[in-house]
Amino acid sequence: MSSSMLPDVVRRHLQMYLVLGSANCLAEPGWVVQEALAGGATMIQFREKGRDALTGAPRIELARRLQDQCRRAGVPFIVNDDVELALELDADGVHIGQDDESAASVRARIGNRMLGVSAHTIEEARCAILQGADYLGVGPIYPTISKDDAHAVQGSAILHEMRKAGIHVPIVGIGGITKDRVEEVIHAGADGIAVISAVTRAERIRAAVEELKKKVILSI
Ligand code: TZP
Ligand code: MG
């Protein structure tokens, strides 16, 4: 079972989904999130990973701070991989990959919170849905600089294939998405875009989010 959140509500949250951790940010993460929220980010994922990632208390403190900003803006705050942290913070949801705990087990632990699962194939997608995913993260659609252990680039064809195979759950495309690629991703079947560098490395974060979101909405 997925959560009680209606698929159309989930779809709207996926439109301009910012994924980030401190290692992705050129500026202070709280400032990045503030600007992204001001630009209309529809969901934020805390993904504190990689060589320079925070651990322990500073990691939890940063998560709390970003979550508080999201709460004030009425934007869901999702935690990558870490169910314990999500429960401790009472986050709005969890996003997991294929190498993490099973989706069924995470669903059982997080109750009605939102569950996102990364899927690279139709089989992984079907399995995630059966185990209670509210949405799928599909990619990398294009080459990415933000994930060292990323799967092979899939191209937008994977989105087409999933839709053609009868997968109708909310899907967000991820990996190397820039403003010039939004239309292709949405037309291929995604409900929204999940981005790291297109926002965290933008010179003007608020304007970048506004532009990406506008392109999503115009392409739907
Ligand atoms: N999963 C697949 S690609 C990716 C993740 C977390 C990184 C996306 O970052 P960017 O900078 O938008 O390519
Ligand atoms: Mg993971």
C-alpha cells in the first residue's frame, strides 16, 4: 500500500524537486534552501552524502534547520535513505534506492509518510509500486556530476518505456536535468524534475528555480 496521499498531490510536489546536501552547495545550505523555496521549489530532499558530508550531530542539526524552513513554506521535506533520521525529525517522507532497505520494510516503518524509490527498470518500478512507493525517481536521464555511483545514463526513453508498460504512478526524472532538457523529460512521461546542480550551482538560485518550474508547468 502507498500512503494516503493522493497521486495528484504527489505529482504536484514532484514538479520542482530540489535534492541537496551540504557537499552540493556553493553557498550555505540554509541560504540555498531559502532561495529555492522563494523561487517555488515544490519539495526538498535532504541527501547528506559523499566525501565531505556532515555526520553525527551537525548532520542532524542541519536537517532540522532545513526542515524548519520547509515547514514554514509548506513544502514537504524528504530524507534520503535514513529512516531513523526521518522518524526522529518527523519528516514528510523518505527516499530510498535499490541498494537500501527494501521498500516494503521502509513502508512498514514510516506509516503514512511519503515513500519515493529510485527505479532503473520496469521490473524495479513494478516491484517498488507493489511494496508501497508513492512515487518513482527515474534516472540518471542524462550524465550527472552529482552522484559518483550513478547507474548508466538512461536517456528520456526509459520514461516513455515505463509509461508504455502501464506504469501510471507519479514519476520524477533525475540526473543532469537543466532548463534546456525539462521539456524532453516531461514530454517523455515524467511529472516533474529532481535536480541538484542545476539549482545548487546556479549563480541566482531563486531565478533558476523559477525558470525550471515554469518550464515544467508549461510542458505538462
Ligand atoms: N540519482 C540519480 S542522478 C542523481 C541522483 C541523486 C544526481 C542528480 O544530480 P544533478 O546535478 O541534477 O545531475
Ligand atoms: Mg540510497
